[in-house]
Amino acid sequence: MRTILLNPGPVSLSAGVRDALSGPDLCHREPEFATLQNQLREKLLRVYDCPADAWAAIVMTGSGTAAVEAMLLSCVPDNGRVLSVENGVYGDRMHRILSRGGINNERLALDWGAEITPALLHQALSANDYSHIAIVHHETTTGRLNKLGALAEVCAQTNTRMLLDGVSSFGAEHIDFDAWPIDACAATANKCLHGVPGTAFVITRRLALSQADDVQRSVYFDLNAYLQAQDRDGTPFTQSVQTFYALNQALDEFFQAGGRAARHRLFSQRMSAIGETLADLGVRRLLPAEQSSCVLHAFELPDTHNYADLHDALKARGFIIYAGQGALSAQVFRISAMGDIAEDDVERLRQALRDTLRA
Ligand SMILES: *Cc1c(COP(=O)(O)O)cnc(C)c1O
């Protein structure tokens, strides 16, 4: 019996993606590598139909945080000023990256799980002259899907550009690259796209990056260096070739399955089936389903079970769930719907939850 990962990445792999990892040895200075890298860049833009004249997908080797760090360190001009808008762990991480990178920033830090309302954002942006906001789309800490549509309107009104952490939403939730004032969105192979950890990427507006081309905050995380090299079929540093193969295959499977709308439906169906079973068992949600992403929901631990016992009982039945972070660690557990999971696996999970939580 294979173990099913219900943590928010890495995800359970399809057989095709696993096989792709054993592709041929390849030097990253050979034309075959350029073909592979170009295919990835083209397919990543296609996930949200971003036109290639205005947008670039920049691929790099690292975890999701590498892409977020590269985005923040590369996209803010020296005279820029960033409002870091936070309601969870990953928002806080962006603030830390900005501060350590010496970027002028302030934070709008809300309680974890709180809603970032347009009014709050408007007030914060009006109080000061910000060039950018840094914001997480799906805050994986709590499962909250921040309502970027309404917040994008506030940004447009105040002439503020958006830098998005889309790591746990890219490929499954709606992102309007056309209408929202997005300069860049960072994401990773091994969440909604079902690749393996090791490849991360940033979708950047070419114009925005060119306006920050004199920024020199980092060597490895310099997106302009990547962009220039990749537009010429190269790469500034060795890339993780095998995880590129895997992402290429994962993207083919993504499009074959119907793309982003299909993935949203699939995750939503899984999450509502799981949520229904937990509701029947008297388990409460941390947030209402309609405020949560389709990717992951957080549930309150029942009085009868601590996290370790629940985790271990489910692991013995072949399922890995995920703990809460920080102050939420004693209060919630999380279940994600990402990955190559069969309908039958979801049914077995529901039975495992019944067996465990009724016991
Ligand atoms: C997973 C995740 C990240 C990146 O985590 P890594 O461990 O670096 O891959 C960043 N932001 C969000 C919202 C995430 O869910």
C-alpha cells in the first residue's frame, strides 16, 4: 500500500512524473537542456495564458521559498517601498526576506487566519507611499484564500504593484494576470502542479523586471540574471535537470487533465468530500469552507485527540496529514487535496478518519 501525502507539498506523484525523473543524463550547457528549459517556460506561461511578449516564466533550482526570495529581492527598485500584508506564516516570511534584504518595508500584520479586507488595505496604502505590496494568495497556515480580486482593485486605485506568493495556489486558483496590477508571482513545482521538489519559478512582468535591472541585492536570487540567461537558452547556475524533467511531465499531465479549471474542480471535490466526513464526526473547521482555498483546509483538533495520536493513527492507515504551525499547532490539523490521489484513496481516507475519530 502506498502512503498518500495530504501535507501541502511535496505531493504524491503520478507514475509518469516518477518515471520522468530517470530521464537521460544531461549537461545544462547542451542544446537539449535549452529545449527542456524552454518547454517548461512556455508551459508555465500557458497555465494562466500569459502572453509571452509581456510575461516571462523564470525557472530556478530551489524550494518555493527560493522563488519568493528571488522575486522580492529582484523586483523592487532601490527607491521602492513595500507593504508586506500578512495573515499567516508565509506572509511573515516575506516580511523577513524583505527586511534581511535591506528593502524599505512596513507590515500590515493581522492575526493568523484573519481576513484582509479592502478597507484595511486601502487605509494602510493611503497612509504612506508604497510602490508594492507583498501578499500571499493562499495562506497555507490556515487555508485562507486571500481575496486578491478586491485587493487588486485597491492596489490599482493607489498605484501599487503586487508581488504574489502563489506557491500554494498557482495552477488551481484564479489569478488574473491580465487585470490585476501584478508584477510577479512566485510558485513551485511540487504543489498544485504535481511536480517534485527542486524546481521553483517566478512569473514576471517583463517591463517590471526591466525597471529593476540595476538592483543588486543577491547573486543566486537575481531574477534579471536568470531572465537574460534564459532568454538566450542558458542558465546562470546549474539547474536540477531531473526535476525539470519531472515538472515537464507534470505540466503535460496537467494540461491533458483539463488545466487549471479541472484542477480546481478536482481539489474542490476532494476537499468537500473530506470536509463532509469530518463534519459528520463533529470536527469543526478553523475557517468557513467558502473562505478557504480548494487546496487545503484547516480543522480544529477534537478534545478527544491530540495531533500526534491522530497523525500516527492515520499514518498507520497510509495517510500523512499535517500539523498546525506556531500557535495553531495545538489547535488544528490540516489536510491538503493536492497530488496524484485516486477517488478510491479519498474513500479510504474518509473511512480511516471515521475509524480513528470515532475510536
Ligand atoms: C509551501 C509554501 C511556500 C514555500 O515553502 P518551501 O518549503 O520553501 O517550498 C511558500 N509560500 C506558501 C504559501 C507555501 O504554501
